Amino acid sequence: MKAVGYKQSLPIEDAESLIDFEAAKPEPMGRDIRVAVKAISANPVDYKVRKRAVPPEGETKILGYDAAGVVDAVGPEVTLFKPGDEVFYAGSILRQGTNSEFHLVDERIVGNKPKSLSFAQAAALPLTSITAWELLFDRLGAVPGKSVDPRTLLITGGAGGVGSILIQLARRLTGLTVLATATRPESQKWCLDLGAHAVIDHGKPMKQQIEKLKLPPVALVASLTFTEQHYKAIAEFMAPQGRFGLIDDPPEFTMSTFKGKAISVHWESMFTRSSFQTPDMIAQHHLLNDVADLLDKGVLRTTLDQSFGTINARNLKRAHALLESGKSRGKIVLEGW
């Protein structure tokens, strides 16, 4: 089968940073399904792993987590899917990735592809939807339902992949006031179009901008990027006893910053359930099916922004480079071989 991978951690400009190669088609065992991959999307975790995880000598590591495709074969213990089913999912960080023609994934972290979306539109959604859902409801404890919630949720980096779906989930499924941050005018418009009540510029002091808006207290924060640059300023204007959630890897982060206000800090990693085979691992199967249902009902929309062509090393290098620049918006998708 065709695949894209790397043998050593190199700058994306290097000719060998990502390479096209042929790999053996994997065979499903246990609860694994084998998916014929039709479309994939790129995420910041792709380039982060490429930069820091050197494959063993002589091996080629395949990146990629998001995928949409068709079930091709199933393991002997599979009960949720059968060959021919259309699915979408974000794989495990401990296994080979989705940048390959065929891919093995545990059925418990796979959902039925939204019927109303193309494979490309669906591939934009799994990793970010799981991350946003778990962050909003499991970590920050937001309450589903449209009853008025007298709190503001601040989403830093609202135009990115996770922010783009988190804005929608918070606006459509809760009564929270949704405040996003973005610096460029086109990114600010993107956030407003997705449902944010207001947008501020995180390149400028946030406290003064928020005070002018006269919103309910900022009690929940989803810090999606550059946490180390913003968390101390955010702690100053957060409501006492709030919740601060983050998904990035800040090189500097002092927990005691939040102690005086008894603000709790919550980490979100959508790979935790699959990496540790948690008893509730199947929650991601149900979560993705719920997201698919919301998409088919028109409550949510895909966050696909750009299509970079077929799945190959050249196009994936372009995707990695754009993600590394920090200037991407929504999701980048590649489709077909």
C-alpha cells in the first residue's frame, strides 16, 4: 500500500522530512477494523511528533490521526462495524498513523461518518471534535442544554482546528456566552461566523477589551495555543473558582498563579483513552456518533478550510509548513491517492 512517513526528525524544508514509500497492508486482529482511507486532515500534533519522535533505526513512522474512509476488513472481536461501513475517527498516538492507503484502528474510537458530508469534510473533524467535546464537557464541566448559563467561556486561538469546533459546541449546546480570541481580521470573522458572541485580539491586552464588552464573568477558559504567553494575564481577570483548561505544551507554566482564586487547572488530551485503554474508551465512539448526528441535523458544520490535493509527501509538507507557521485557519484536508 502507499504511505507517507519519515525516518528521522528533520525540518519540514528538508527533502527527507516526509517521504512517499510502500508498506505492507496491515491485518486486523481483536477489536481492530481496517479502513480504506479516503481522506485525512493535518493537525499540529503531526508536526510535533515528527519533530520529537525519532523512529527506531531502519523503520519508517507513518503520521496522521484524522481519517475518513470505508471499513475494508474487521478483526474477530469486532461488533460495531462491518466491511462497507463509512467511518471517521482520530487514531492512537501509539500506533502507525492514517497517512496510508489502509489503516488499523480500534473500533471503540471510531464513529459512523456523517451521511451529509463528503469524506474530505468528515476528515476535518474527529480529532478536534473529540478534543473540544472532552475539554468543554469532561474537563471544564460545562452543562449541556440551552438554559441560560451566567458565565463566559473564553477560547484563545478560536480560529484554529479545535477552536473552530469548540465555538460551535459551546454556542449550540450550552447557554454560555462564547468569547473567542483571534488576531487577523479574517480569523476574527471566521470565529463570529461559527457562532462566537464576541472576538477579541489576544495580541493586545485582553482585560481591557473584555471590560469594554460587559460580558458575564469569565469563569471557563479553553487555552488552545501559546498558553505560556497568556495564562498569567488571564488569571487576573478570571472569576474566582473558575476552571482553566489547556491542550498545548507550555514550556513555562506555574500552577500557583491560579491558587489565590481557587481556579482549577485541567489538561485535555484526546489520546488518553486509547493510550491507556481506559474502561470508558468507547465513549469516543459514542461522542463521534453524536457529533455526526449534529452535523447531519445542521447544528454543526465542518471546519474544513483548505484542500491540499491528494495524499502524498509533497502536499503533506505544505500542510505541516502552514501549521508550523501558526497562520492556519480551520482544518487542512488531503483526499485520495
